[in-house]
Amino acid sequence: MNQKLLVLAIAATLVAPMAADADVKLSGTIQGEITSSEVGDPPDDQDRETLTKDKEGAIFNGGSNALTFDIDEKLGGGLAAYARYQGTFNTSDNEGFGGKEAYLGLKTSSFFLRYGKLTGAYKSSQSLADPWAGTSLQARGTGGGMSGSKYNSVTWDDVSKTFNTTAAANTNDAGKGLSHSGYIEGALEAGMKMAGFTGRIQGVVDDRSDMDGAGLLELLYSAPNETFTMWLSGAYTDLDLKDTVNDAVDSATGEEKNDNTDDGLGNWKIGGQFKLGPALTLGLQYEDAELGAFDNNPDGGNYIIGSVDFMMNNFSLAAWVGGYLSDIEDNAKLRDDQGNVIDEDALSWALGGKYLFSKRTMVYAGYRQTDSDNDYRDEDVFALGLKHSF
């Protein structure tokens, strides 16, 4: 039997016995894209490429393809049990079923507690500031938008006098879920909801986890009728980033010569979404990031993004513009072929349109560009996509 069909069959088998006593809801998103992109690469730009193979529905920076099982059971006295299993897949060749969220917990009308693999509290407000979240036009991972995993990483090797380039994120670039990429594994979350205010905190306390010691906080307020939403979020870690080779040497010698701790790194952000009538939505966010910085800089950098989404009947015109200011200092590993220090500040923007056939189905098209002082990180992307939610 096809592996993906087997996974779905097992999930259905597990869910079926619960259906008699609990509410079980299946929801999901299926999305497909085609892009034309050009990414800077020394000594000359790469040739423009047409790409169709996606990762979770979007070709760049991940996407939104997922199937989600939500289970909710009323226990009496205002208490309910709830759980979720969410798996991801791509559209282009039907690969998957990779895991996203998987948790269980208890809740009342004003308090909730859950444990499992969770969307990070720091990441959760991403789509409120970015009208193109979940597509190849999104701000996450670009030079002007939001922290996250990156590609087209370029560094200068001063020993070999050559450039090292990679087309994928470094192992720590995504911040292990503490930026706008990734999920928090083995996390315990406690939170409260009251009069439009939501506050929650997430933590990892498993000594064997790569994320042991991680903590995330979100404070969010939504005004009546959702005319505006404000948020303040933070993520901090003093964890021991696992290094298999050096950790083994330290263990064998009984000495700790290789210090792999990150010395306490954190991200924080503040932002808001404002709805000026039914047609116009504005977003604004400032972020100070030490994890998931655009330039792989251990000192991090600062992001600011502003967005607008204007709805006219079934058509939406959406755009964002953002800037990145690097905290990078004179670094011999970031030099051009003339030996000059490379600056890393960048400006990015995206503009496009969405046509909604219904509340569930839309087609979209747009353009995204990053212009960095480090030309090797420049990129421009045209994207066309179709998205269906259910």
C-alpha cells in the first residue's frame, strides 16, 4: 500500500472510535505554484529559473499545505479536552506526510494548557503583518521582512580565498522554532483569554532536547469587532546547541573544551494590524532578531515591515515593504573578491493580486524583490499560484 495512504488510513482508524464521544474536524489547505526566479551568486547572477516543485505548497520559504485533525470533547463543568494532529505534504509530487503540530490539552473558556509539538508563540502572529504569508511572496526569510530560514548564504573563506555558497538554510538559521520558522517540539504551553486579551507562555524542559531551556511569550490584544490587533512577542534560549563531534570529544575526555552554548540569544517583536473599514487592512511590525537573521550574522539584526491589503469585491491587492539593518561588524569571512567588507543591509518588497472565487478558493500572482548591499543575496521572484482550503 502507498505509504501516504497507509498513514491516512491509520489516522482515520484512530479517529473513528473517538467520533462517538467527541467532535472531530478535518480541515486542510492544498496549494500549487509556478515561479520564475533569479538569485544573486558570485561571480555572476544565476540564470533565471522556472520552478514548480514545491515544499509544503510554496516553492520558496515553505508553504501552507496541511491536513489537520482537531478533536474536542466536553468534560463538564466548563472543562474540555482537545487535541490536534497536523501533517504536511507537497503538491508537485505528492511527498509527505511530514508532521507539524501534534498536541493534547485541557481548556476552559478563559484558560488553556497543552503539551506537544506546537506552533511557536513567536511565529503565530506572522500572517497578521504579512498578507502573503504561506506563499513564495511572503516576507519570512527575505532581507526586508521577518526572521526565518534563509537560502543563498554566501561567505568568504579567507584561507582558501574562495566563496562558500549554499542554497539552503544553515542548521541554526531557523532559530529552532524561536524565529518565524519551525515549530517547538516537546513544549508545554499555558495561557489565558479574557476580554480580547490573550497571553501565553511556552517552555521546553527536556534535558535531552536540542531546545532544552527555550522559552517563548506572546501578549496579544484584539479589539471588539477586530478593528485592530496588537501583539508583543519574545523568544529566548540559553540552550546547548548539539554538536555531535565536539560533544563526543568532551564526553570521552571528561573535559569541556568545546563550548557549544549560544550564550543566551533572543528575538522580540512588536506589531499591529489595523482594519480601516471592510476593504483596507494595514500591518506594521518591528523585530530585533539574534536568531534567523538574514545574513547568518551571530549578532543578528533589525527588521521593520509595513503592509497593506485592499479588497475590492472578490479582488485583493496586497503589498508589503520591509528593511533589514544588520548588526554585523568587520568580519573577514564576509568580504568580496576584492577583499572589501560586505555590508548586509537590505530592502525587500512584494506586490500582487488575489482573486477569490469563493471563501475557500483563490488564484494569486505577484512579484517579490530583495536588494541587499551584499549583491550575492539579491533576488527577484515572480509567482503564480492556486490555493484551496477546506
